[in-house]
Amino acid sequence: MGHVAQMLELAKLFITRNHQVSITVLIMKLPDYIDAVSGPFVDSVIDSSSSERLRFFELPPVDPTPEWSSKTRGHFVNRLVQTQKSQIREFLISQRGGVKLVGFVVDMLCTPLMDVADEFGIPSYVFFTSPAAFLGLMLHFQFLEDECNEDVKNCDGSTTLLSFPSYAYPVPPNILPMVLVDRDTWLGRFIDFARGYRKAKGIIINTFAELEIYALDAYNNNNISRSEQGPLPSIYPIGPILNQSKSQSESEEAEITNWLDEQPPNSVVLLCFGSQGSLPTDQVKQIAIALDNIGCRFLWSLRSPPQSNNAQFPGEYTSYSEILPEGFLNRTEKKGKVVGWVPQLKVLSHEAIGGFVSHCGWNSVLESLWYGVPIATWPLHSEQQVNAFQLVKEIGVAVEITLDYCERNKDQPIVTAKAIENGISKLMETNSAVKHEAKIMKEKSRASVTEGGSSYLAFSKLINELLKNAAV
């Protein structure tokens, strides 16, 4: 969902910034039984955004085999991407004799599709929806594996802090993302993604210079491991790009907004773990105990873990009383609200929100900082553990609940109610250091995309690059 939303916003940004550019977005839909959210979201965006210069082309559906669902969501998506090569090849053939194709932009998890663009001589660009620091980490691990013959799993087994070119502070080995240190995931998918990044003509990153000073300097100053294949691609930090699309359910959005309208400014903590985020029952109960004990106002997006197979995305509960401690909803009804899916950007923009307990997905981080809302970290998967570390230790806009929580860890200990209480209490302190830093980053994020700002200029550079391609 997060990747789809940002890609669509990027497409709209292209046509807004330059009248010579037109965009065709190729849509690959996940089956509804895997993800019931992103498909309807894409349909609503297409209905509201299609124009002469912004077109959408839905690739034919495929018939997944049972093997696709046997592992993880990421495995399922990767298999889907691989099967679309022939369909995209046919689409590009159909475009011959029409407008000049000056660039082929792929999501960071869709780099196998660059092979098709290469067949047609179309320059490929990667849209990287994670932070620049993680881009540097992926390239570093790929360099160690491919050119130094080092097993990167050894990093996970280290007992000392580890230094990486794109992080300002040494990184604890226990927060290295499983996508890098789990051999099946790394060798099966992510090392190939990293190889693809090196082959791209450019990498478009949803970040901004003032947020990731250290990582971007490391990249630009040749501190990131250089491959024998040649120099790294140009990078374009053009963010923050935010999901501005309207909610699917205006009635549900109105119910949440009306409740927030009744709360004092900066008094409500939002708890939301993203489109892929859910927690087991015993962990949910610890959160409820913590909220009960603190007594603070809260808006909690609580979603049900997948039920039938590993590849499914979370769903919605039919009744919250089934999972929450007895009497919790009654005790907290005046101060708290438990809901399912939330219009996160709209919620974060509300003056009642004073803090955000987040999984630290990068889109959520950018949305939070856009509105100056400090974060309490609770990563779940992907690169979120190192995102949380970066936010707490380097950028200073977050407090720690946990840095090393990983939903795929079979031995993952429960985060106790006491730890949750401590984190939320620090998050909601008036005039705290993280609130101050979040407000500063709010101003910097907005300045970056205004005319003359760092991201504005990076995007201009990208468009000029594309127009040069047109002249070749």
C-alpha cells in the first residue's frame, strides 16, 4: 500500500512540475484475498486522477500457484512481479511509433522489470521508498557478498557494534533487518534488488537532504562501497512525497475526525502499525494495559493478523472486545478510541495529535515529520528496525519503545506494558527534546519542496535528465 501510494503521488508530481512530461502507470494488483486494501485504493486514485497526461494501464491478472502463498508477503509480491515481464514487454511493443519513452521508473522491489526496459533501450530509474541510509546499507551488504565474498549473516552474529558508511553511529547487530541477514530472503530477493540499484541510471529517493545529511553525504562523497562495475547511479532526494489521496470511507473518516475535534490540542497519542502491521493477542493486551495505566488520550488503529496463509495482509476485527482485556473499552471510552484502518495523514494533521507510536515505515515517518509529530518506535519488519535506530540516535525526533522487535522472530519476547508506558510517557511530555526536534524537522521538510528548496532542485535536475534522454 505504501509503495503504491508513493508511486502514484510521484506520477502526479511529474506532470505538475513539467508540462512536457506525460506518465503511464502500469498497475499490478494483488488478489483481494491477499490484500483487500490496495486494490480499491488504486481504483479510487485512477477514477480521480486519470487525465490526458496521466494514464493508467492495468496489467492482466495472473493465476498464483499455492507456492506463492507458502512463504511471506514479500515472496508473493516478488513472484507476481516476475510473471509480469512478458505483459510489460507486450505493452512496450504496443507503444512503438508513439511518444518517445524517456524513462522507466520501477519501485525498489521491482528491479527485475528493468531487464525489459533494457531490451528496448529505455533508461531505468529506481524509486526508493525507504531512507537513503538503508539504500547505503543494502549496497554495502551487496558489495560484501559479491566482491569481498563475505557471508553477511556474520554481521548478525556479531557481539559488537557495527560501523556502516551510511549511518552516523555504530549499529547494534540485533537491529539489522531480517531481509538482509536471513539467507533465504537476502539471496532469494534482496541481493538482486541491490544489484539492480547499481545498474539503474538514477535512484529517486523519498527523503530530503536536511533529514539524512550523513547518509546522503556518504553517497555523494564516495564513502558507499564502489563496485568494480563502475560508479553508483545519480541520486535524486525529492521527498517528502506524501499520500494525499482521499479516504475510501468518508463516513469512517468523519467519525474519527469528529472524535479528534473534541480532544484538547496535543493530547492524543496515535498508535498505528501500517498497512502490513498487526500484533499477536498477548502483545495487544500489553498495549491495552499500558494505555489503561497511563490514562492518556489515544487513537488506536488495531488490525487483525492474517488468518489463512503467510502471504496475506492484515484484516479487520469484527469485535474488539474479543481481543482486548475485559472492560477495557468501557474504562477508556471517554479518553480513547479503537478503530481499524485509519486515514493516517489526515489524522496526523489534526491538532489534537501529540505523538505517534509507529512501526517506523518510512512513509509514516515522513508523514509524521511533515506535521511535526514526534514518534515512539516499534518496528515490525522490513528495514524498520534501522529506521527506528536512525530516528532515535541520529535524527532525534523519536523515543524508544523498542528498536529490535521483529514479527518474523519466532523467539520474539513480548514488549511489556511497563516499557510501553515509559515510551508513551516520554513521547507525550510537554516541551520535550523530541517534540522540539520534530517541530524543526517540520519546517525543514516543508522548505525542501518549495521553490529553491533542496528537494525542489533535485526534482528539477531529474526532469532535466529525462528531457536529455528525449533528445538522444
